[in-house]
Amino acid sequence: MIVPWQEIPPETLDNLIEEFVTRDGTDYGEQEIGTDTKVAQVREQLRRGQASVVFDDVTETISIFTREQLDELDRSSSP
């Protein structure tokens, strides 16, 4: 279920975005990008609809997915 990011308390959203950008395997490219910059980029992706906050009611977890990740999930769950 997609959760409107605007309805998430600001501190909670900050923590969620920071957790997302500091996960193992999320640093790509030759040049290191600072956490503050990554957080700002993800916040902008949320604002533009290029990423979404998703709640999984089976595992009762919440995470951020890019539009591409959500599209891939849709394709893999379709018969």
C-alpha cells in the first residue's frame, strides 16, 4: 500500500529517508555523495512522484521504493 509521504510526521519521514539512503548497496557511482545530499535527492523524488513510501501489511514494514522498483514488483506479481 502506498502511503502519502505528506501525511508522515516530518521526523519520521526524515528517519525513513535516512535509513533508505544509508542501506548497504545503495551507493552507486565513482564519486561519493554525502548523506545530506542523498536525503535531499530522495525527498525531491518523493515530491515528483519518482519514489513512493510503501507499507507492506504482511511484514508490517515501511520503505521507500523508486518508480522502477514498483514497476518491477507489479510485473513480477502479474500472471
